[in-house]
Amino acid sequence: MRKWLARLPHPFDRHDRTAGYRYALSILQAEFALTQVLDRPVTGRIFFEQVIRENLDLGRPGQVQLIFDRRVNRRTPGRFRTRVITEGVTPSLHVDYKRSRIKQYHKEGQALRTETTINDTRDFGVGRLLRNLPELRRIGFAANRRMLEIEQISHDCALGEDAFQDLQRPRHVNGQRAPALRFADPNVQALLHALVMFVFVARGFTNRDLRQDYAVLLGLHAEDVTPGRMSYELRRLRLHGLIKRIPRTHRYHLTDLGLQTALFYTRVYSRILRPGLALVSPQAPAASPASLQRSFRTAQQAVNTWCDEAKIAA
């Protein structure tokens, strides 16, 4: 600033400056940004979409006072709100506090950017002179970090995506290849259905135990499924970490991951996808128009209710 004041005309002449008259520089607006570049941009986009769905209440007074570390009461001026603004196909999340705000968006498809913009330093009890910039910097970056910490509480969809995709692809463990456990594969669905039946069996299960239930679920007789084929399936489950062999025995038991995966795979397929797709299939049995409309209205209402509870944006 002194460089340009030496070149541009201003009301203080040389005698005024010698007498000590100077301009006092003030801060009109300060922006503090944290940019986290992601090694997997697609995962970052999925994460940010989940952040928007899970944190639409960030603008409420109770949340705002946590982010900005400022007490909010009825006399606090300003509108407390969360806004999701879409420019093109890139949404951004905005949280307001008095005349300041935090903006968060997925920058250039490969980074999560969190910006705190302070438009009035008095919002935080800080003066406008330039010497207050270090204190504003502390406030701005602390707000960025607290916002990210609050968002960490949300469901980590990146972990869920990785866990699901790991099952959809073959794995190599200690030189052994484990074929994929594809979600829509009828053999996989039958295998995981059979596993759930042994949850409460303390002694675990054997090749023969699993083979009998597995064959029934495939519409076969137990002798139609050979021990060798069942050993192949047991090896696949073991290498994916869904079952664990009991030491010094030929028995197995479900791991925590195995139980969670089996329940999720089978329940989603049996209770959501299969009956849901049957309603919209062109081969569905004919029904009276009134009955069909009522069924679809009920289904649509149930889906909308679930979406509201899950905070899924329209």
C-alpha cells in the first residue's frame, strides 16, 4: 500500500507526512480457505454429495455457534440458514452467520474447498485495522476445521463404496485368488442366505452343513452340490474375510464383516429390489386400475418417507 501511495496523488503532502499523518489500513473483507486435493476425485464427489444430504441443518443456530465458536441467542442479528446452490452441475453448501459465511464446494472436480468469508470483523469482536489480521486468520481457519469435524460425524460413504466394490471384484490374498461376490449373482445370494442360518450356531458349521442349505436355496438336492464346489465357495468366503476357520477343526464361523455383508446383501435384494422391480415389470400380472394406482401411491409414499428420513435431497 505504501508503494502505491508514493506514486498516486493523495491529500497528505510531504509536510503532512513528516508531521506523522498516515492512512490507517482496514480490512473490508477477509477470506480463509482450506483446499483438500483428493487422489480419487470420484470418491470426493460422492463424499460431498453425502455431506450435503447429511448436513442440511448446519445453518441452525445450535450448529452455527459450534462452527464459529460464538454464542447465538434471540438477539443475534442475521438469518441462520443452510443453502445449497447449484451452478451448472456443481452444488455448493453455504452456512451464514451474521454478515459472514462459510462456503463449501467440490472444486474443479478434484478437491474439497472450504472457505470462510468474514465481511465484518465486528461479527467476532475484532477491530478492522490490519494488525487484527492474525486473529481473523485464527478465527477463519478454526471455523473451517470445526465444520469439517462436524461433517466427519456423517456416514462415511467413501468407506461404504470401497467395501461394496471390494466384493464386486476378485481379490488376491497371499498368492490366492478369490473370485468376486457379485451382488446380483443368484449363487452369491443363495450362499449368503445360507450363511445367515448359522448365526446362532456356537460350534460353527462345516462344508456339509452349508452344502445342504445352499442346495435347497438353489432348488437343488444336496447331492447335486459336490463337496469340491462347496470347498470352492468356502475358500471364496474366507479370502474375502466373511468367514473364519476355527483352529484345528474343519468348522467355520461368520466374522462381523461376514454377518453384516450377508444381512445387507440378502435383505436389500429380497425386501427391496425383488419385490420393488416386480411392481414395475412389464410382465407383472394385470390388476384393476384402481388397485394398481393405490399400490403405486402407497409405494411412492413409502419411498418418499424413507427419502425424507434419510435426508435425500430432491
